[in-house]
Amino acid sequence: MDSAWLESATAWIAANPIAAGIVIFLIAFCDALIILGIVVPALPLLFAVGTLVGLGHINGPYALICSTLGAFAGDGLSYYIGHRWGPQLRERWPFAKYPQWLDRGENLFRRNGSKAILIARFVGAIRPFVPAIAGMLRMPMRRYALPSLIACVGWSALFLAPGWVLGASYDAVAAVADRLAVVLGGLVVAVALVWATVLYTWRWFANHADNLLARALRWTRAHPRLGRYAAALIDPNRPESASLVMLAVCLLAISWIWFTLLATLLASGGPLQIDHTVHEFMWTLRNPLADRMMAALAGLGDLQVLAPASIAVLAYLAWRRRWMAAAHWVGAIVFGLVLTSVLEAAIDMPRPPTAPAGFGFPSVAVTMTTIVFGFFAVLIARELPGRQRVWPYLLAGVVTTLVGFARLYLGAHWPSDLVGGTLFGIVWLLLLGIAYRRHVARSFWMRPLAWLFYSVFVIAALWHAPRSADALLAKFASATPTTVLDAAQWWQRDWTQLPAQRNERDARRRWPLDIQIAGPLPPLRVSLEAAGWRVQEQADWLATIALLDDDTPPREQVVLPATLDAQAESLLMLRDGPTPDVQYALRLWPAPSVLSDGTPLWIGTTQTLRLNQPFGAAALWLPQSDDGNAHAQVRHALTGFTMIQQAHPKNGVKVLRVRSQYRPPGDAPASPQPQGNSDSN
């Protein structure tokens, strides 16, 4: 939502609302057009359009009408093309080369009749072809038009709705959840990309295995000297030959990619520019709710989780007397760990500034997760029927992605560490997979083994991840600030060196930082509580989920945490407002500088919060434009402390500076007042 392209797009749309409708029409039209609809990414484009509708940049009914008309016009032109050319369409490019494009749509049409028009509109693979098939089959226009129009209306509403909802609730989510939505969205996208990559790669190899085997056989005959070494892998009389060729091709391709990455890193002498860019971006996404979840996910690659599952597999294989499989299993894990550790020690790759010792290139946790889950997939996949053989590889990809993304979020590794570890793990498991498939032909009942491995893994993960989260987060806590301010000078003038507002790309989240405190927080907290303020402990996931309970009274609904430069709030205090849906808040974070005498320094913001229920789905306390009431409430509660109020030169916001060593009312201030325009107590 904060990217430059979106800001440019929204500015253009605001200035050209009619032209925006033409663009929406063309997106839907091209998506519905025969052949062209295969390559037009309508879903993400209409999702973006829906988001702009929710944000108020495009009129919703206008966007829905433009999208519907575009889809209906595209379907109509496809119908005309099919009606004009009839069965001759099959003889023309590209249908002469890819007849299955029309076959699938025709089969659907013959099975469902007019209902196929409604069904196909929501199936991307055949959506652009069914209208043309209706024309080819000489379906009367009066029978075609009404179902097509109904389908286009439903399709437009369905494709615009998710973005519409997201855009309408964006202000609420952004204001209280900070970067949490971005983290969760990034995790979902990463898992989806890996899922799609594994699935479609496997399907491609499955569909081309026989062709690859035939080419390999021709190569061995054309190169008898080299071919004799490959002949053992591609014996056409062995049912495993196709699988072995697939594994060998993958091994060659991934080995080439891995060595290219390694050579690039060694040539550059350290992390690449993209490593620094991604690391810095991930660091800006740190927030308390995501921290614990990512720490738990990062623990999935720990020894305490992978070892029990690996030992359970080894024990089962030994019990079943599958000695060859057990030997390969031990070799995959032991030698994989040894090789990874040697590689990590041999390659002197600078660690990220947030990573303690023990985190290097390649990532041991990601490599071992790839090897354990990947080689287990090699063990059991061939025992599965048909297309079900892909699901162990899909699970391996998902678990590895979760571990890698979590460690990238925490700052444990550069992206190249994770990519290098994954590729190295795949290379090793492919080598072992080829050796195993080459020497072991006996099948065995894999269902008990699969249940055993995945169940032990889940149990170990549920036991270990929550217990390791705090220790892991402690390793990746924010570094101590290096800027030191003289204590006396801070009180007089250096307070202006601290930020005047949160460093956020979105202007709506650049809350003014209107309070600075030197000293311990407990005395300040006691004084605020005496004035009617209350402390809210940092909200966890259970409290966040409870926001969906609309029966909870407003004052019992938690305020979600916020961050300042990846730091979680150290103190959040609330005070009831004049109405049940209003309350005041004080948020304090550790300051990005320290005082020379060792006194703790804090920086914070005062806010007026109002209860908001976007779409009636959740109760969220959102910051409102403040008239100074919250700031005045805090200042009044701290009358017993030495304080100075003065406008910040960067934004003109009055900043309250407080020394939290308590002094009784009537005592003289502990420090002289600054020169210039200021208010003081």
C-alpha cells in the first residue's frame, strides 16, 4: 500500500476518474478475449482496482459496471469469433498446436450446457474459450447473452470484493496493526510461490518424463563412452528410469544455480545489494505480534524438532529391516549436517548486523529442513499413486519456506544464506535420491511411516516452538543506541535531536512524538495510575483474536501494540474518555539515543483513540486527530515531576520533557528552564 507505484496510480486515478473506468473495462475485456485471456493477469489487476475503490479513489458502482461491461464485451467478441469460424477454428494457430485448450472447454460445455457459461467464467484455464465454443456450436445469441451477463456481473463483484474490503479496512488495519498485515501477506505470498513452483515443476516433469528418457537414451547411443556411465540410470526396462532422469535433470540444473550463486557471492566479497535491501526492509516490519509468531516458526528448523522426527523414521526403518533405506536416511542427515557445517566454516561471509554468532552461509537450519523433509519425500513419494506423489514435496517446500521466511524476518540470515542453504540441501538430497532409487527397488507400505514422521514433527514443534521463542527473540533484539547525549544538554537543547514523529512511509501513521522522559518508568506509572490511568499489558494473539467478539464491552477491548524503529512499546497506559467509545493513550518506547550519565531515556506519543468496527467484524481502537486533550491529561497527571514543554523545531508539535524523579508539589524545579518559547511546570 505504501509503494511509489501505488501513490502514482492513485494520483493519476484521482485526476482521471473517467479514464480509470476505461482501464478497468480494458482489463476485463482482454481477460475475456479468446487466447489473450490466457496471459492477462486479471485477478491481481482487479484486486488492485478493488483496493483503490475501498480507499475511495474510484467509485465502486462505476468500477463494477465498467468491469462487467468489459467482460461481457470480451465474451461477446469471443462468441462472434467462434460463430464466424466454426469448426475451422481448430485448424488455425494456436489451436492446431494446442487442441486441448478447446477440448477442455467443449467437454465442460457438452456436460453442462448453458450452465457451462456460468461455470467457465470463474475457471481461469477455460474462461476465454467457452464463449468461442458456444459460438462454434451455434448456440443462439438469445440463449447465450443472459447467462453471460449474469456470469460477468458475479465475476466482477467476486474479483473486486477482496481488494474492496482490504482497501476499506486498510486505515483501520494500518493504524493498529502496523506492519503485521504486511508480514502475514508476505508469508502467504512466499508459501504460495513455493507451492506453485513445486507443483508445476513436478507436473511438468511428470508430463515430459517419457520424452526426457527418450532424449537421454539417444544421447547415450550417440556418446557411447560417456553414455555408459548414465546407462545404469536410464535403463528403459526399469520402471524407476523416468524418475531417475527427472532427479538427474533437477540435480544438474540446481547444481548450476547453486554454484553460480556461490561464485557471485565470492566474487563480490560479501552479501549482494539485494541482500542488504531485503534485510533492511524486513527490519522495518518488526512488530510484537509478528515477532513471537516468527520466532516460533523459526524454531521448526531446530535440532529439537527435526531430531525426534528423524529418529522416529530411523527406528521404523530398522524395525521393518529396511537397512538400505535406513543407511541412506542416516547418510542424508549426518553427511548433510557435516557438509553444511564445513561449508559454513570455509566461506567467510559477513553476517547481518542483527545476527549473533552461529548464523552464516549457508543457513544450517534451512539446509537441514530441506534435506530432512526433501529426502523423506523421496523415500515415500514413489509409493503413492499417480498425482498424489507430489504432496510430500509440497509439504517439504512449505515447511522450508516457513523456516526461511521467519529467519529472514528476524534478521538471522541474508536472503543469499537462505537461498544457498535451500539449493545446497536440494543438491544433496537429489544425489542421495538418485543413489537410493538406483539401488532400492522394493516397495513398502508408506502410510504408517508418513503418519509417524509428520506426527512426531508436529508434536515436537508444538512442544519446542513456544519454549524457544523468548530465547530466540532475545538474540535478535534491537541493538543498543550508539548516539550518546549529554544529560544536561538534552534537558536544555539536545532533546531536539530525537525524532519528532514516527518514521513511517504512510503519512497517516507518522504519529507525533510529543513526550520525552528521562529516568525510571515506575514512579511515572504510579503517578498516572493515581490520576485514573491504567496499564495495558502488551496484547498477544489471544487478545487480538478476542477483538472479533462483539459482545465484549468497548473498554475491555485491547489496544493493539505499535512499534518505533522495530522497538516494541515499553509502556502503554490508557484513560477513559468522555464517552464509552473514546479513550486516551500514552505509548512509550526506548529512545534511539542514550544519556551520558546512564539515565534511561524514553520517547512517546499521546493519542485520543476512538472505537471503530470496520464491516462490523472487529472492534479496533484507532488514533484520531487529536485536539491536545490526551497530551493535557498526561501533563496534568505528572504535575509532581520536573517538566518542560516546548515546540519541536521540526514540526512545531509541543513536546513535554519530564524527569521521572518525583518531587513533591511546591518544590522548585530541579533544572533551569530553557530559553525561548516554552511552557513549564
